[in-house]
Amino acid sequence: MPENKNSLPDELRNEMEKTKEQYLMSPTERRRKLIRWAIRQMLTALLYFFFWDAHPWVPWSLWIVAPLAILSLLSIVGYNWFLERKLRNTGAKIDELEEKMKELKDSKEE
């Protein structure tokens, strides 16, 4: 049985590289997102300043808005780290798969 030039681990590694190129955020893109986030938060603070006494629910809405703002900031800052960690773990599992495939192939040859 002829062996494929691209084995399964190689194909998986190629997919990981494509994913890295496609989904990792560049520094300029991250800076743009951080600027947009800062502008949104300034506008939110301005609206809170003007409408604080207008309605009784406005101060209570801060309990929802503040955690969402923090979560949004963490997603912008931590996105690349999270994706790289997942890809690193996946790469380790691909290495394990390759080892097991070699062991299986060696045991068949014996």
C-alpha cells in the first residue's frame, strides 16, 4: 500500500497554520479595537453622567454594563493568547497522534 506524501498529522499541522494566519489578530487590528472600545466606554460614561438621575434604573444598569465592558476588554486583550494556547495544545495532541501512528506501524511491520 503506497504511503501518502501528506500524512494525517501533516495535514492537521497545515490546517493549524492556516487557522493561525486567518484568525490571529495583528497588533494594528488590536490597537484599532482598543481605540473603539475606549471611545465606546467614554460615550457610555458620558451617557451615565447625563442620565444618572433621569431614571431610577440607570444606576442599577451599571451592574450589567461594567462587567460587560471588562469582559469586552479581556476578549480583545486575551484573544491571541487564548488562540495560541489552544493551538499549542492541539499541536501536542497531534504529536501524540503521530507517535501512536508510528508505534502502530512499527508493530504491524514486526
